[in-house]
Amino acid sequence: MAKILGKKTPESQSSILVKNKELDKMKEKEREEQLERKKQVDKKRAWEMMCREKPDVVKDRETERALQRIATRGVVQLFNAVRKHQKTIDDKVKEVGGSERKKAKILSSVSKKDFIDVLRRTEGSSGVAVKTEKDTGAAADEKPAWSVLRDDFMMGATMKDWDKNSDGEEAEAHTGGDAEDSD
């Protein structure tokens, strides 16, 4: 013991003497592993941030203002459409009167499609609404050549005559095609 205490140790090392140096080796290995993990995390973070760009307030001021105006208009239109839709529903409920059954029927008949129609009507100016009415009128005049594309295809059909429509259409298509070839 006196021999050990008599030894002078450098200040860089700890004063506790360890006979087995494996503990120091394990600590060194652990430090290296931590450094390696930190390098991997930094590398991953750098990879994730590679194409990200912080916005420049001075450079993008006008575009941000334009986007903000567009968003504000959209939100205002949405809230106006919601208010208008709620008002029409309230008016319908008031017209019905005090009957709870009729009120429930009116409220159950309200659909998402009705609200979207209200939203589309308030979306743009009256020119846009006229344009859509013309488009729907033109679409109603033009019937698709293939009956499967019609909106009312198979409405009211029964299972017993499921093949009759297709046979008739095929015959019409063959006769119509032959007539065009002969001209």
C-alpha cells in the first residue's frame, strides 16, 4: 500500500488507481459510440434540412400579401355561404310551422350537395353562374353515344331483362356502322 501511495501520478489522470484498465477502455468506447451517434444525427438533420429555405420577409412581401388577400376572400366567401345556407334552412323550418316531424324531415333532407351548390353560387360573379348554366344545358342536349355513360343508366331496370338493353344497343351500333360504310 505504501508503494502505491508513494507513486506520483500526473495531474491529467485521476488519482484513483485502477488495477483493471478495462473500465477505462469501456468508457472510451462509449464516448466514441456517442460521438458516432451524434455525427449520424447531425448528418440526418443536414439531409432533412437540405432543400428547406427560410422565407425572406423583405423579398416575398408582395406575394405574401397577395396570398393573404386571396385567403381572406376565400374565408369570407365560405362564411357568407354558410350564413346563407343556414338562413335558407331556418326559413324552410319557419315555413313548416310548429310540427316537429316536418322540421325533422326538412333538416334530414339537407345535404352536402345543397351547401356546395350555395357555395358555388356565391363563389364568383354572375357571369360564372351563367356560364355553368349554359354548360349544363349543353351537356343535357348532348347525350352520350354509349348508354353506360348516361346519368340515368340502369335506373328502374329489373334483373329479368338485364341483357335486353345491351342487345338492342349492339344491334343499333352494327346497323348504324354499316349505313355509314355504304355512304
